[in-house]
Amino acid sequence: MGRIKTSLELAMERMEDIQVDENKIRQDNLRQDARSIAGKYLEDDTMQDDELEARLSKYEGSDLTFVTKTINETILQNLSMPSAIEYKMRNKRIASLFPIVNDGNSAAIKVITQILSLEDQYWDTMSGLLDKMKEQYKDALSQSDAPAEQNKDFLNMYQANVKQINQQYGSVLTRGKTQLSAMLGL
């Protein structure tokens, strides 16, 4: 009669075939470090450029390339049409971080500057849209008993304008991010 194996013995036999990919673990650790650096820099305005450069100086060669790539990916993920005024602080930090990470890539720095400017233009456009439309349609709105915010026709026009603006700016942003991604080899 054969011997019955314990669960532990069966588990140990299965584990013999498992191989650890140390390079993958190393890359995961580098990715986590890079995201931490980018996140802290973008969200915490107390992190100064010299602290950022000190943290980046720990890496060299292919590790530095990988960390830089991951930080650039994080920056690209943070580029979006603003929905709150806090975007200005984020963009200020992106404008500082990007040139440090991409030193010497003046073409990419120019594109990121254009994208950040696009976000400012979008914010300015959206911030004044309701008031501009109220002014433009004040005669028609004065004939209604309801305020503009409750006028169904006015709200439909406003929403159509918002949709059109979002599509226009969104497509430009997407093209800019695609161009920047290609320039950075992402």
C-alpha cells in the first residue's frame, strides 16, 4: 500500500516548481518608489526640488531610466481638464517636476507647457461660461418667470455648450498627451 501524503508535503512539492522573478520584483519596487516620489512631489508642496533631486540621485543607469519613465507616466495620468481650482497647484508642481525629470528634453518640456496652458484656457472658458451665456440670452431670459438656472431651454443650451467645449479641449488634450507619450517613449 502506498503512503498518503500530508497537505504540507503536497504544498512543498508544488512550491518546488515556483521560481521567483527577481527582476520583476525589483521593477515593482522601483515603480512603487517612483510613484511615491511623484505623488509626494505633486501633492505635497513642502517637498523641494533639492529633496526631489536627492531622492532621484539614488538611482543610476537602467534603474534611473525606469524611475524616470514611471514618473513621466504618473505626470501624464495627472494631466486632465480641471474641475476645481486646486488644479493650479497641481499644474505648478507638474511644471516644476517635469523639467527636472526630463532635463535636456526641450521639445517635451515645450509640449507639457502647452498642455498646462490648455488646461488654464479650459478653466477660464468654463469659469465664465454661465455668466457669458446669461448675458448673451438676457432678453430671452427676462421674458421667463424662472431664473436661468431653472429655465429648461437655457439649461439645454448651456449643457450643449459645455459638451462641445469638453469635446474640443478633450481632443486637443488627448493629442497632446499622445504626442508627449511618444516623445518620452512611453
